[in-house]
Amino acid sequence: MATRQPQSAAAARNLGAAARPNITNPQARAVTPPIGATAAVAAAASTGHLLRDPAFASRATSRDPQVRALAQSTFQGSFATRFPDWNRKRVHFFPIVIGFIGPLFWPFAEADFTDFAFYPYAYDAFWPYAYDNLYEDIFGTYAYGSGSAYAAAYGGGTGYAAVGRPQTGGGGRRAVDVCSAQAAGLTDWPIDAIAQAVGPDDAQRAALDELKAAAAKAVDVLRAACPNELASTPIGRINAMDARLAAMLQAVRVVRPALANFYQALSDEQKARFNALGYGEEQQDESQTQRNLAQVCNERAAGIASLPIERIESAVGPEERQRSALDELRTATSQAVELLKSDCPTYRPLTPVARLEMMEQRLDAMLRAVETLQPALTKFYGSLNDEQKERFNRLNPRAG
């Protein structure tokens, strides 16, 4: 959704630090943030983690207030805008945009799905961070690396670290940047941390090597689909979402079998150490997590992710010959959102394998939702004349 309210100087400093990376992405370019940008959006702009659509962003001085509003709009995803406090605590880390509340991965998938598919934005501060969030969620917070694990990733270590709990100190944990030139080093961080925790024997080391290779392959899959542009049309955006979700799902499916194989090779004692490693370390307390989860579920029940078809119809003014395609779009949109409205889970995954299974199910549902909507959206958009297409292209992001 669009965000245009500036925050306090203190909030700007805190959020700026939270979003400031420690690894430079050579493909990223700093851009000028929109007028009145929040601290989080300004930080994304300064570090090259803000996509910009010049077709809309260049019209910030238009005399038309609706055009000016569109020129300043930024897609951040619902999690970052509804839970800003989570990111204020993430000093030296990229912000959370996907989110993992208790047992629910990507809690606002429905809203993010409809917002990005149907509404235009001049800026995007969501997708440049989405892969980094996914990588953290695959491995838990130890994916960032700490102490000797971080040193190993940059050539300062000697392979698997000593047996024991992960060490702290040194340079401290660092921000994940999957799309950076140093992305290959990301695989060393969680693997070294796992080795420190479980103390693998020779047979288990072979399985751990397979997990490391799978993690490297997953990073390659994500890097090949790194977002580098923001489309101006709903067709361009849904095609981009399709490709990005497919890459995310493939990455999880690459890692999960290797992780399950390694996990099953561990003794019960080693599994207990692995289970306690990093997961939920930075999350709020359990009572707060349950309140947040209840909020998400209640919003779903109230239909917070409302369908935009009525607004599209009002803006486009379809002719009689176009109404059958609009009806198909309405039906496909309802079906797609229903795919994402699974019952709110109550069981929080306690093992890394169960966590990945939950992520895979959620990403699979999202990809199926996109593939359900894609043909109907393409058909309806293709039935429009140029004037109608431009009205659709400029459909104002929903407020609130």
C-alpha cells in the first residue's frame, strides 16, 4: 500500500540503521526516494534496495493530485507497514517484509498478492528484500552468521567451526544480501553454525556437505531471479510475481530434502541442539505473537484483503463485450484469494524441517493463486482499448 507519512528523526535513525546493509550489492543503485518517504523507504533508496518506475515517479510535480499521489506511492507489503516496531530492533539487518508470525509464514499474503497485482506503484521497497527474508526464514536467524562463522564466510575461518554453541563477538552478525556479489559466502554462515551446535560425526558431515551444496544452489536460483525493475502494467507485475514466487518455491524445495536428510541422520540429542539454534531468537514473546496472529486471522475473517474488481470496473468503464472477461477476472480473483485464506494455524513448528514444509506449502499456494489469476487478468487487459488500459495502469493503490 502507499505510504507517504514521514516519521520522526529518531525513528528515521533507527529504521535507517535497521535497513542499512553491510554487504554492497553491485547491481543495486541508489535512487532518490519519494517526497515524504518514511525512514524505511529512504534507507532502502540510499542502499539501492528500492525499485523505481520512472513512468510514474517522474510525475511528482504534476498539477493533478492523483498523479502526484501515484508518483509518491511505495509498495512495502502489509507486514512492514503494520508491524514497524519489528524492524526498529533490527540494527545492521535488512527489514522484514514477508514476516513469520508464530506458525504463519507470510501472514499478509492475500493483501500483498492483490495489492501488487492490481495497483500501480512508483516505488517498490518489498521485493528487493523478499529473497533476503526468505533465506533467513529457511535457516533461522543463524543464517546471518556470527563470530567465527562470519569469519569463515570471508576466508577467515577453517571450514567447520569447533563443536559447541555458536560464538559471538568479532564483527557480529551481518545482513543477508542474496543479490550481492558475495552471496556465495551466505552458505557458510548457517552451515558453520549448525556444525558448531550439533558436532557432526564423519557420516553426518557428508550429509551436512550435501545441505551446504543445496543451500548454494538455492542462492543461485534466487540470484537468477533477482528483482531489478518495477513494471508499469498489471500484466508486467503479475508476470514478475509469478517468476519471483517460482524462484522462491524452487529454492525451498532444493533445500528441504537435504535438510531433512541431515536432520534424520542426527541423534535425539543433536536434534534438540539443532531445534534450539536460532529459530525465534528475535521474535516477540509468545503472548505478543499470539495477539499478532489473532489480529491477522480476524482481519482475514473481516475481509481486509478486499477485492479491487469494483474499482477496476469503475475506472475502466468496460463495454458490454468486455464484461464476460471482467466476470472471469472477478471469479479468478476470488478463487486466487481463497487459495491463500487457509485456516489460521495454531501449531508453531519446532523443528527446521517442519518450518520448511510450512514455507513450501505457503509459497506453493501463492504460486497457484498467481497462476489462477494470470490468464483471466491477461484476457481482460487484452480486451481493453489503449485509453482503458491506461486507466487501469493508473488505478490508485487502496488506502489504509
